[in-house]
Amino acid sequence: MGKKFRFYWISISLGLIFSIVSLPPLFLLSMEMMYRTHMNNRYQIGNDYLQRIEGEGFDDPYQADLPVPYTFEKNVIDAMIVPKKKYSPTIFAGDVDLYLNGKFLGIIWNRVLESDYPVTKEQPASFDLSNTTDISIYTLKDNDTNQEDIIIFADITAYRIKAGEEYLLNRYYPKNMEEMTQFQYWRIHKDGSYDKEVFRQKSDRTDLQTFLALNSGANVGYFTTWLNAYPAFYFPLPYPLFSGFLGIFLLFHGVVSRKIKRKGLV
């Protein structure tokens, strides 16, 4: 009798412990998965525009010609990449100037740029927006309203650039990387108007800001960033999935065993 009494209390205790440590992260992971599914169903990112940009390219900034314009409805979007400092035959730091319908839209300062081929005396550097991972352009369709806009999304974090060995280049963050990380985007509408928003990774964000940041590969989430983590030997299968189910099983088993004993059936 004493052994059975101790067993079901041990089962209940262990079940409570495993449940307490596992259910909160399971809840957050479930909410994150559901919300990401909801946002992915609402917003649709089109890659055709980006593919056209990468396929046609932008004019060489060393040449006198203006960059090739790209159109969205009646709007013309231009980009001029201006290298400022050379770190290696292919790696530069520079700015990206953006224009909308011939009017200055903004500058993305001090970005890492990679030339399509090494610079020589006979051949200058050549860039397009595919040469920087900090800026992306794509269409965004809101399936709820059927509205479609152009998004120019940029990582504007004020990191420092340090040359590494040969063609390598390091991005140095004087402070905590997540606290420094900052984004900016323009949402250009069909009528030529646009909205501009700036936000940080470690700050309150709107659902759309989080959606766009996730699309850029940033480590953000609506409820948690755990879904962005690579699977490890302890996450997510052993913890919190297995530990959570084990906790529920032990708790259920202990409660049932206790009820059976109290009824005198064993």
C-alpha cells in the first residue's frame, strides 16, 4: 500500500514539474506557428519584380548614365549604388540612393557591397541590388483588401565594417547586435503615395513589420523566436515536446492511480 501511495504521488509530482517547465514554451510555439500561418495567408510576397531587377540589373555607378528605371503601375523606381570605400578587389562599402518618379526617396547609408567581378585597371566595379543583402524590393499583396504595393525593405543597422583576410569582410557591432538592429521600409502605393516606417528588432512591432522582418531573415517573431532556432539534440523534440507529453502522461497516470486507490479497487 505504501509503495503504491508513493508511486502515484511521485508520478503526479514529476508530471507537474515536466508540465510547468514544458507547457509555456509549447504554448508560445503553438501561437507562433498559428500566427505565422495567418500572416502568410493574408500577405503574399511576389518575386517577379525582384527577379526582373536581378535579371536586368542596374547601371554601373561609375558611368554617367542614370540607373535603369523600374515601373510599378505608373510609378518609376530608380536606384543608384554609390561605392565609397574599397576593402578588397570585390568588397566595398557605399550608399544606395533611391528615387521615386524622379524625386529623391531616401538613402541607405554605409552598406556592404560586393562587385560582380574583381576590379582591375581595365574593368571598374559593377553593382546591382543583388550585390547587397541589406536591401530587397518586392511586391506585397494584402489578400484581405486585395491591395498590392511595392516594398523597399532595408536593414539600416549602424554596424561597422572591418576588412578581413583576402575577400572577407566583417560586420562589427559595438553593442548588442539585437539591440542595434534597425530596419526601414517604404510601402509605395499605386497612386504614387508611400508610407515610410522605421523600427528596431528589440522593440514593439506591428504585425506587418514582423512579417517583413521575418521575410528578410531577421531573428524576430510574433510571440517567440524559437521557431527560428536550428534543431538541436535538446530542442525541440526532447524539450519541450517530449518533456511536455511526458508531464501530461505522468500527471494523468498519477491522478487516475490515486482515484482508483481511493475507491479501493486496487
